[in-house]
Amino acid sequence: MPIRFSDCQAKECIQMGSGKMLGYIYDAKVNIETGEIEYFCVMRPKKFYEVKNKEVKDYKVYISEIVVIGKDVILVNSSRL
């Protein structure tokens, strides 16, 4: 079943092993030649105590790391995150 990018943006990305909430998808890297998505860019949730000017690295979730796209969440199986 095809899924729209806007539907993915409303879902939480969760790491399977730890149950850690990675954040929400805000962008995608698309291969121009094939038209396939290579990875999703996931914005890390902000912490209350983080400094405003501190650069926060976001996650890249490759399509091969996605296990399940559910109704409310996307489960990711990756040891590098």
C-alpha cells in the first residue's frame, strides 16, 4: 500500500531495541534517477535544558532500517542511532 510523505510526518520514529523516541520526520532524501527515498531526516526532540544556540544534529533514518510503519509510529531497527 503506498503511503504519502505527509502521513509519515505525523508519526513518531521509535528505535526498536531501546524504545527511544527519535523524533518526527521533517524531510526526505530522494534519489533523482530512481525516484526512491534513500532516507528520512528526523528532527530530534528538544530538551528543556538545551541551549538555544547549540547545534543539534538530526538523525538520518535509512529506508533499510525501517521495520514497520504503523498507524501512529514508525519502528526503526538501527544500532548507530
